[in-house]
Amino acid sequence: MKNILTLLLALLALNAPAITLSKEATISVLTCSPGDEMYSLFGHTGIRVTDPAQGLDIVFNYGTFDFDTQGFYLKFARGLLPYQLSISRFRYFKAAYEEERRSIYSQTLRLDSVQKQRLMNLLEENYRPENRSYLYNFLYDNCSTRVRDIIEKSLGGEVEWRTREKDKSFWNLLDEYMASSPWIQWGIHTILGSPANADANRREEMFLPDYLMFAIDSAYHDGNRLAAPVEVVYQAPARKSGTPWYLSPGFVFPACVLLLAGLLQRVKGRRLLKAAAFPFFLVSGVIGCLLIFLGYFTAHPTTAPNFNLVWANPLNLPVAFLLIKKRIPWLARKYLLVYLCVLAAGFACWFLLTPAVLYSTLAVIAWMAYLSYRLQKL
């Protein structure tokens, strides 16, 4: 039936009964491998419904949002951007991932006719205009967890997940996908706070599409496997290697700190020291304001407390402009002394508390401490 998708969407929009699946229908979970862009770095999950008897082959996708949403950027920054369940034809879905050279894997759910129809009904209900939007949360409520939850709901919650817990924190899990993108890794480690350092249990690990795929592969329902073995729908070519080590923050930050500190030790002068300090205090202050905003004025649940506020202090922003005065004001000098003590304590605490902060950030802390020490003595 050529216009089956159009009919389905129209019926759902009218809250009318839609498709009754035939015995030949299949429902499968699609897992898409990570891509090169930041938004695709952790992969994607969808649900495919196929019914040859009705010419139906569609994908339910919980990972879409509308750029035309009023106040899009503000809502995105505050963690209040609604994501939506969308429906697309499988061939278009597949073509998009082939174009991005991202592999697609399929797991056909071993459901009887009643269970398939129940799952289809739940998907239809989710797609109704009043239900299709939800408040996306990267770690706890996303395209992967939504698929897990609706499968469980269709089976009355009687799914036995048998994967072994990895004893990894959310950070450990995320780092598996960011090794080839060290600058994105550093940025995300800077923005997300200490809550992401908590250990993820078996269920929480499924926020990652790959981990949901592994979980489904070993899951049971009524004593039987939940899904058939994983099938490859599209195998993408091998991805290019990531950023070379000498261009990563782990090398660039320490190298730059050593070079700049050596220069300032060799060429001692008030103007050069202030010129070197100004951009770093300015940028760290801006980053600190961003961390405060994300941690305490948004709905993001994992952005506070944030250890990076040790070096990215919002007060660095006004202090940066006081540094360019001919004589640094008394109050700014006192701040630099206190800031130096905080940095020293933060450097020591990094080894004692093992916060979710990359070791490359230690070079930033050391550099800001060096600048503060030199400046408060001018």
C-alpha cells in the first residue's frame, strides 16, 4: 500500500485506531553506530515495524526535535527543549545513515501476535500529538531509554535483563565513545558535573544505544530470549583515526603551560605578564559563568556541583579587567591570593577525590596558579 504511512499519520493525528498488524509483521530494534559529529557521537536507537501484508516498513524515532520551536536556543541551553517521537519510512532512515557512513544493526523481537499489537498500540499512543513530545535528558531519558521502557511496558515489565554490570561510572561509559575526539571529551568533562561520576547500574547503562543492544541480546521474557541474534543491516567502512596525540588537550595544555611559563620567567615584565594573564582570566571567567548557569539555573541534573569551578571562577571575569590597570587594585590582589589558595587545594584534591576532571585540566589549574602567584606580587 503506497500511501500507508500517510494514512497512518493522518489516523494518529485524529486519535483514530490505526494499523492492525498481520501475522507476518515483525518489530525490531535498530541500533546505529556513532558518527563523527558531536550530536551523533554516542549512536542512536529506533524501532522498526514491518508488515509485508500491508506494505508497511517504518521507523519510530524518539530522537528528533523541531528547530522552529519558540525560544529554541534558550530552551536547549536550559535543558527544556522538547524532543519528539517521529515516524519515517525505513528506506529513508537507512539512506540517511548510509550517507553518514554509520552502521545499522537490527534485533528482531521474539513477540507473538498479541504482544506485537500491544507494542504497536503503545507506539501509536506515544505518537499522538498530545503524547509525542518529552523532556529529553541525555543520561536518563533519551532515544535509547525510551525504546527500553516501551518494550518493557508492552510485556508488562516482565523482561529479565541478564547483562553484567560493568562497575563503571557514567563518565567511564561516555569516555569509551570520546577517545577519538579529545577536545569534545574535554569540553563535556568541563560542562558536566560530579553527579556523572556516580556508578551506573545495569539499567542505567542502557542510555547508550550500544549497551541497550547488548542488553537486548542477553534479555529473556517468559524463559525465552527476547530477541533474535543481531543482524547487520548496513556495515559502514572503518572510520578514520581521531585527533593525533600531539594535538590533544593532554599534550597541548601542558606544552603551552611550560612554554608560556618559561617565556615569562625569561622575559620578566609587568606588561607581558598582564598581557598573558588577561585572556586566561577573561576566558576562565566566562566559562565559570556558563558553569554556574548550567548548574543552578537550568533543568540539567548532572551539571552541579562542578569541580571545574575551582579554576573557572566567575569572579575571574571582572578581575581580568582590573589586571589591565596600571596598578592592580588592593581588592584584586586579595582575590588573587585567595584564588591561589583555592587552586592549590583543588590541585591536591584532584588526587584525593578523583573528580570527573581530565588530567589535562591539571595543567590549566597549574597555569592559573602560576599567574595568580606572579600577579599578586606585582
